[in-house]
Amino acid sequence: MKIIMAIIKIDKMNETKRALTEAGITSMTATGKVFGRGKGLWDAKVMEGAKMDMPEALTHLGKEPRLRPQRVLNIAVSDHNVQLTIDTIIEVNQTPAPGDGKIFVLPLDDAFQVRTGDAGTTIL
């Protein structure tokens, strides 16, 4: 079993959830709005303004990139569904521009259903 943690653009949440459900991946947890950034500068409006030498944009363009709103999905899957889940998330969220997100695959030792006490892959 694995936990797939996906950080995606906040406006891609519904489309991602729909695609995962259609792929048979129906159980997931999504956090509310979180803030983060990747390796590079991000703020598209500020960057566009900076390209046009707008003074307001240039003053906002600091040395540090701004944090942007994102969603974090945690999806517990059996080993045979790992690649399907990753491929589905990438298919929905991939664009030619930077900032599409990240996917992390983490080991999951066991899982338990609180109501029944059932354990293992049968509860996924």
C-alpha cells in the first residue's frame, strides 16, 4: 500500500477529483487551501507587469517568490493502483507552464477502518 500526496493548483481540484473517480480511485482526503511555491518565481500578474516595465509590478517583484494557494490530496491506494493514480493526476494537471504541482509516493504500512476494525488493503 502507498500514500500518494499530490499538491495541485487549487482550481484543478474538481476536475482531478472527477478524473480519479472515473478511474476507480474514489477515496481521498483533500486539505483546505494551503500555500506553497516551487523553485522559481511565480506571480503571473506581477511578472507580466514587470515585462511591461510597470512600476507597481516592479516594486512587488521582490527577491523571494510569493506563495500561492494550492490543494493537497492524500490518497491511500493498493500497490497495483499507484501508477493509475499518478497518471490520472498528471493527465488532468499538466500544462506547458511551470507550477502544475508535485506528486509524492510514500510507503503505507497498514490501514484500519475505525467503524469495523478491518485492516489492510481490503479497506482501500
